[in-house]
Amino acid sequence: MEQRNKDEQYMRKALQEALQALDKGEIPIGAVVVCQDRIIARAHNLTETLHDVTAHAEMQAITAAANELGGKYLTDCTLYVTVEPCTMCAGALGWSQIPRVVYGCRDPKRGYTDYAPRALHPRCTVTGGILEEECRQLMQDFFKDRR
């Protein structure tokens, strides 16, 4: 139960990042990277702001965490992200050798599990469904308002 509580605590931080994205008119996805029970990177989608299709929350978080650690491998870290990573992000996470990914809700249209289920590092464990309803509702509300 202790791990579940930690997962929820850090996912709430990722949700705060998602709300920052929402405030900027971005798709509300947020991420944090945790290393030894300390958040070392916080990020949210910046694709519209940066005019960059690769500026997903996970990509921003990977870069920030690598800069914080002074190396490209995130071997002692966990990524928390509000929505299941896409194929691109899963591939980058695989290259970073991150050992654990935790996400809020699935992405049935673009999620890596449907398109590239082996993109993550072979030793990476994945936990989905953490604060799932809050994460899903944020996305649904965003797209409902856009239509």
C-alpha cells in the first residue's frame, strides 16, 4: 500500500503540471521524474508554445532529468505521467533506460501499448491507472471544450 500512496502523491504533482499545460492552451498532460524519492524534473506539454511536435511532457521531463543528473540514462528514476506515453515518448524512455513508468489513464488512440508495446526498456515495469479518473476527466474536458 505504501507504493500506491507514493504513486498517487507523485501523480498529483504530474496533474499540477497538466493544469499548467491547460492554462497555456496545451493538451493537458504533465509529467514528473522522481529519483530516490525526490522530484528532479517537472514538465508539461509545450507543443503549441514551442511549435514542436516532439515537445511532449515526457520528452521535456527526460531532458530536464538528464540535465539534473548530468547524464543521459535515468536508471534510478521513475517517470509519472498523466496519460499513457505515445510511441515516440516510449521509445525515448526506452533509450533513457528508465526502470519504471507510472501513468494515469490509457490513450486508446495514440498510446504505445497498442502500437509499440516493446518500445520501453526490457527491464522497465509499468503501472497504469493511478488517479485514472482525474487524468481521464481532464483530457475529456479539454477536448470537449475544443469541439
